[in-house]
Amino acid sequence: MLKIILPTIMLLPTALLSPPKLLWPSTTAHSLLIATLSLHWLTPSYYPHKTSTPWAGLDQISSPLMVLSCWLLPLMIMASQNHLQHDPTSRKRTFIMTLITTQPLIILAFATTELTLFYIAFEATLIPTLILITRWGSQPERLSAGIYLLFYTLISSLPLLVTILHLHTQIGTLHLAMLKLNHPTLTTSWTHLLAGLALLTAFMVKAPLYGMHLWLPKAHVEAPIAGSMLLAALLLKLGGYGIMRVTPLMSPLSGHLHYPFLTMALWGALMTSSICMRQTDLKSLIAYSSVSHMGLVIAASTIQTPWSFSGAMILMISHGLTSSMLFCLANTNYERTHSRTLLLMRGLQPLLPLMSTWWLLANLTNMALPPTTNLMAELTILTTLFNWSTFTIILTGAATLLTASYTLFMLLTTQRGPLPTYVTSLQNSNTREHLLMTLHILPLLLLILKPELISGAPL
């Protein structure tokens, strides 16, 4: 564990002290090294916790998410090179340091074996993202977006803190390995129903459940590209991971509490997919699509069967890579046309033919086409939900249909159609962007060869 966390912390002096010419290459190379080192966490083990220390350990649920969070740091650094090129060096250093500080916190959140430390890390990731959005966002509305993000997360997670402390006094320990051996503490009384609600709501807001998702499109639209990638790929996964960790605690309550969340998640997948059909803003469209995908994750992780857990796990990983790639593509378009409106960036295929290949690949993975891990995840989730109740197939089937239609709508509006008259010349796509897209889509295509690495099922 420390052999990843210590080099990550040593990235901070690297970003501070490296000469201006070597600032981007050194931080990118160092973080790529850390990302390749972190791949050894994926090795299967028969033990519940690998690399165990008293406060941290990896099991099958957390290790894929940890590798994903290490993998995304070099990609975020590579993606934000272009829009920072005119900034003074000190500001570049500050930006890279803000990005780097998020990584140990997210690693800590995924690796902790103790719920109070998990809460602390879960809240601490909020601070760097807030700094990213409110300092490096592109428009003055970024302040209201930051306030939305802060207050949604804080108001929902204060009851979580109170409940965690209350459970600690009742059980005597919150160690995850010990909780499995305990008798269920919550009963079906009203107070315990509220306690279970408090445990779930914080993660539902973070994941976002439809109805508590209003901070997400705002934050995504206003964030810089690295902030969007961080939000979509990692911070939403904290919500799904928290639900997976907390639901085994609430054994007698599950029937009462899970019905409203399940119906909201499935209905929300349908609603946000149809909202996507009416979007004019590209980044907002991708943000709403991630709400609908995470709705499937929430629905799967509330019914708590082994199949649904592994489906939710695979969907979280593949959605992290896919939506991050879509945000990168939207950003390459934004840097060239300086507009996020779909109608103003039509017909880019004849101008940027290679980029439109990446657009096609990313949209096909977003639609869950075979042979991607997205398809495997959605199929496992659909079958578990259908097994749990046959009527869910109506909602999930309509949601997948709408997902395909808005994805194709996004592909056609950006790549086809007449070229807008004001676009006279565009910058060519460069090697850095192609490498960025390759590093996003290569894991997705390779993981289908051995999906049990990320399926969260004990091997």
C-alpha cells in the first residue's frame, strides 16, 4: 500500500521543484509509473483482504477502483496541458498539485477498512474538487456550481457521520472485517429506519440518485476538463462503493428501505436518458448520461446478490473510463471551437477525421456494444433485476433503448451535418490527444478478455 501512496505524495515536491520546461513531462511520467505499479493490486487472491495494514486493506470490491484512480491521474494531467499553456508557471504548479492531492485521498477512501476513516477521506476529496471547479472553471457560474456541490454533499453526509458514530458506540468497532462477524445491529424500529436512511442518503447524493442529482450537471458544465474527468470517473464511484460497503450492515431493514431507492434509480435512468435527448450543451448531455448509468449501479447494489454486485462493479469501472473519454473528446472540440453548444460544432468529421474515429469508438462503448465490458455489466444487472422482479425489464429496457438513441444523436450532431459558417480553419488533432484517447479505450478493450479482474467476485 505505502509503495503507491508514498510516490504519490512525493509527486507534490516533483510538481513544485521541477524546472518549467520539464514540469509536464516529469509529472506525467512519474504518475504513469505509479499507475503501472498499481496494476499489481489486480492479482487475484483467496483472502478477503490483500496487503493488509491495521487501517487499510484491499478486497475484490476496492482494488479495481483503486487501480482506476491511479490510472486517471496521468490522463488528467495530459488532458489539461492545452488550456493551461498561457498560464504562469506558478499557477500551473498549483493546478498540478491540486490534482495530485486528490489521489492519495481517493486511494485512502477506497482502501480503508474502517468506516470512520472512510468518512473522513470521503469528505476530504470534496476540497480539491471544489478548488478545481471554483478556480479553474470557465464561466462565472462556477461559483454557484461549487456552492451546489458543497452543500449537497455536506447536508447529505452530516447524518452519515452521526449514524457512523452512533453505530460505533453500539457495536464497539467499525472494522469491515469485524462487521461481517457481528449480529445485525439495526432493527425495524423507526429510529433504526432513520439510521439506515442516513447511511444510504449520503452515498445516494454522491452517486447521484435521480432527484438528488442537480449538483452534477452544474458541476460538470463549469469544471475544467480535469475536474470533469475526476468527477465522472472517480467521485461518482465513491457513492456506489459506499452503497456496496454499507448495505450489508442493514440486513433486516433492506425490504423497507430499498424499494424507494430502487424505483427512483430505475425511473431516473429512464428520465435522465430522455432529458439527454433534449440537451443543447454537450458536457451537460454527458453528465446526464452518467446519472442514468449510475442509476443502474444503485439499483444493482441495493438488491445485494453476488451477480448484481459484480455487475455494478464492472459497470462502475467501464463507465469511469467511458465517460472520462467522452469528456476528453468534448474538451478537444471545445478547445477548437470555444463552444459547448451542439448546434455550433456540427460536421467536424471532414475536418478532424481521426478524432471522429475516437468519437465513434467512445459512443459505441457508451451504448454498451459488444465486445465492451459495458455490455457485460449491463447484461448482468438486467438479469439480476429481472430475476428480482420481472417488471423491471420494462424500465431497464426502455432506458437502454433511450441510451442508444441519445448516444447516436450526440455522434450525429457532432460529426455529421453542414459545417457552421464561422468555422474556417481548425487546429489539427495532435499526438497528445490521441495518446489520451488510446489510454482511455485500451483498458476497456483489454478487460473484456479477463473481466473477472474487475468483477468484484472472489476468485
